[in-house]
Amino acid sequence: MNHELTALYFMWKRELIRFTRSKSRVVGSLAMPFFFMAILGTSMNGIGSLPAGDGNYLEFIMPGILAMVLLFGSVFTGVIVIMDRQFGFLKETLVAPVSRTCIVLGKSLGGATTAVLQGLMMMGLAVALGASVDLAGLPVVIALMALISMAFVALGVAIGSVLEDMHGFQLIMNFLVMPMFFLSGALFPLSSAPEIVRMVSYIDPLTYAVEAMRFFLVGHSTMPIEISLGVLVLFFAATTTISTYLFNRIES
Amino acid sequence: MDIIELSGLTKKFGPLVAVDSVSLKIREGEIFGLLGPNGAGKTTAISMLVTMKKPTSGSACVNGFDIVKEPDGVRRSIGIVFQDPSLDEELTAYENLELHAAMYGIERKDRRDRILEVVRIVELEDRINDIVKTFSGGMRRRLEIARGLLHYPKILFLDEPTIGLDPQTRKHVWDYIKTLKVEHGITIVMTTHYMEEADSLCDRVAIIDNGKIIALDTPDALKDSLGGDIIIVRTPEPRKIEEAVKGIARKTKIDDGSISLSVAQADKKILKIMDIARERKIEVQAISMHKPTLDDVFLHYTGRNIREEAVSGKDAMRIRHNAWAGGRR
């Protein structure tokens, strides 16, 4: 058991080492959300009435942009399973005398940690742009970010376990991740969206992540926080179970 | 003593039978080679022995552990060097080895010493803290061998250990493999499609084609089974030579202006034949000898030459990948 935990710790550490060595990738992954926030957040200010952030659009989209960073960061580290497969490292982990569950958990925890770190960096940038963050509430926000990240890393691992190569990756980004982001109400209030968009957004797990982030960061959400958190916990349980199952099934 | 035993091991992919009811025994401490063309089933056979693929039918024991029922026992007994690279390129050599040590349950206090020990075997001490991305193909291979040895396996599996390496590095890797056997007593099971590699390294060789073992013996015995070495004498009087070498040659064959003789140990017999010809004043224009290679053995058993096999798509990809990786160094 002890040996399994050690293996889990080293899988986690591996993700962190890779994160600190890939500075250009981190900058690249933060660039798009930053532009969204810097350009949309400052120029759309005051164009309409917003239900949150006292009409300050920057503060309205900040939680949404953070959720976006978490989503992209987590799904990406999960999908890295494909890269591990292509570069052969996956085989090394698959034939080790450790349970696959330990490997996939270590990997997911590591991926989630790096996603939260990216979220915190983004939060720093938001503050630099003029958004205000309540420091006292930060621990709760970090815990929430960790929950969201772990759920989406697991989703990424699940996808990565079934995809054969990197070709499928663009497809996932364009047909799953981007729609998830746009439908989540990260950039606009869902209350102003047409009925059909709103309906679809309710099946988007990221909607609940954005709602919860908004609740804890700017004190407003259209959905009761118990529902957002409940859905996120269920989503986390589901993706973790599925990813563990699918990862266990890989036969290379 | 037999350390690995396969009985009726079979792996099917749909209608394709990749490994077809293979039974064989590998002895402790030997270097055992699986030799065959690309796609013969070597890698699939190894994959089953290292518990990466499950057999369709049949069974195998590795170090006394059943590959299906006791995979963790098998995994702890073996080290593996895969055909394709399997290092994390973004980690340093040390970090790669450390992760491996953790996964194989090596105690924290022993990790550093073990890592230093194995990098010394493959002479990579001075690059231990460098990121693997900066390593050449040969250095990566050596690091993978080091990693395979880290948990003191009883058996080391090497799948095409020298594929894509330049001749000098290949020679180097051969030396390491021999050292492992001689100094550390490790049983080595390797696959290769290089005949000279199997010949110079392996104690015993199984020739595999279309998933079946078609011959198994020491390289010398396999070559001898073809009837020995060939000496070709160019002479206007082949009949006289034939008469003269009676008792030396096992078989003779006369062609126009030459005669070929099947003999044992051609390098010694060739001098004798020269002496006899001179004694009897038979004119000899040229004399040459040819030792059968494992190529000839393969040809003999399959009717095909191993080198005629087309390069598979995966190989082509591997070659491209290596070229690309080489360009970055």
C-alpha cells in the first residue's frame, strides 16, 4: 500500500515537474483567456445591465474566465495520456507492478494541481486589470477550483484513454471544449440567452462550475449554490469512475 | 533450470494469428534470441510475457509466476527495454529513474545508490541531471537499459535493442548486454531481426516466422544443420579436385569450371585443400570460402530471405521519428 502511495506521489510530482519546465506552454495557454478578459472585460464595460459585478463586466467574466483556464488546463493534461502513448512512456507505467488506479489518480491529482496553479496565475492577472478578489474567501475558491479541475482532468484522461492518437485532439477541442465554454455563461448572463441556449447550458457541467465560481468570487449566482456544488461533485464522481475504468482497460 | 516456460501460447487479432501455439523453455542465465522478420510475432510474444497483452489461449510462466494469474509477480521479476522509446523526454535521466524506482517499490533510502549504480553500468553518470530530450538515440537506449536493471530483475527483456542505432552504438549496446550476462548473471530474452546480432550475442536462438517457431538451437548448431561451410574452388580440373578431397568434404558439387565443397570448419580445411592441390599439381585459379549465416538458416527453413521483407509502416515511422529527433540534437 505504502509503495502504491509512493508511486502515486511520483506520478503527481511528474506532472508538476513537466509544468514548471513548459513555460512557453503555460504562457500560451493563459494568452487566450487573458485576451478575453483584457479586451472584452475592459471594452464591454457598461454596455448593458449585468446581474453580477455591479455592471462591471470585467468582474462578471472573471469567474467565467477562471473556469475557462481550469477547463482548458485540466482537459489538456488529461488528454496528455495520448502523448504518453505516442512517446511510449505510457507503456513504462502500464507494466509497472502498481495498480493502474494509483497511476491514474496520481496523474489526475498532478494535472489538477497544475490547472489550479494556472487559475491562480490568471486570478493575479485579473487583479492587475482591476478586478477585486476577496483574500479571505480565497481558500474556499481554491478548494472549488481543485474540485472543478479534478473533474475535468478525469474527463480528459477518459477521452485520452480511448483516443488512438493526437488527431482526435483537435476534434475534442472544437466540438467539446469550446462549446462547453461558450454555453457555460462564462461570457454572458444565461438569463439573457434564448431559451434553447439556456436549456443546452443546463447539461453543460461547466455552467455549474462558472455559477459556483461566481458565487464565491463576486457573491452572485443565478443558481442556488447547493445545486451547483451538488452537480459538480456528481460530475467529479462520474468522470473519475469512468476515467479509472477506461484507463484500466488500456491494452497497448 | 528453466526460468521461462511457454506452452501453446497463442495470440489472435481477429482472423490474424500473431503468435501460433508457441511452446519453448528458456534457461536461467542464457541470452535467448527470438529472430524473425518484421511482423513475425516476436514483439507480440514478448508483450504477452511481460504482461502487456493477454494471450488468447495457452499459458506461460516467468520466474515461476503465471503471466495471466500473477502479473505483479512477473512484473517484479523482469526488466523491459521496449522496441520504441519509452522515456519521459521532459524529465532528466535521474527523474526518469527515480519514478521507475518508486513504481517498483524500491525503498527511498536505496533509490539514489541504485540509480547511481545503474547509470555507471551504462556510462551515463555525467549526463544524469540532463533532460532526456537532449540525449542522442544511443544514450536513450542506454538509459532505458539502465532503467530496466534498476529493480534488479532476474530477467531482462530487450525488444529490438539496437534498432535505429548507428553501428558503433550498436556494438556498444552489445557489449553491455554481454556484461549483464557475464557479470550479473541476468537471463536475457531479446528479439531482433539482425542476423549478425543474434549470431554474436545469443546462446540460443529461436527462429520465428508467421507466429511459429521453425527452428531452435544454438547459432552454431543451426548453421551446422545446413551441412557446414562451403569452399568453392575454381579449376579447369574439378574432377581431380573431387577425387583429391575425398574424406575432407561431406558433399561436393561440380559446376562448369568450379567445384563447391561442403565441409566443417572451412577456415582450416581450405589450407589442406591448397596443399593437396599443390602436391598433386592440380591447377587452382581461385579459392573462396563461405560460412553459412543465420540468413542462410532462415532461407533454408522458410524459402525466403529475411532481408527481402518490406519495411513496415511502423518501421518507416520509427525511422522518420529518429531522423527528426536527430535533427533537433
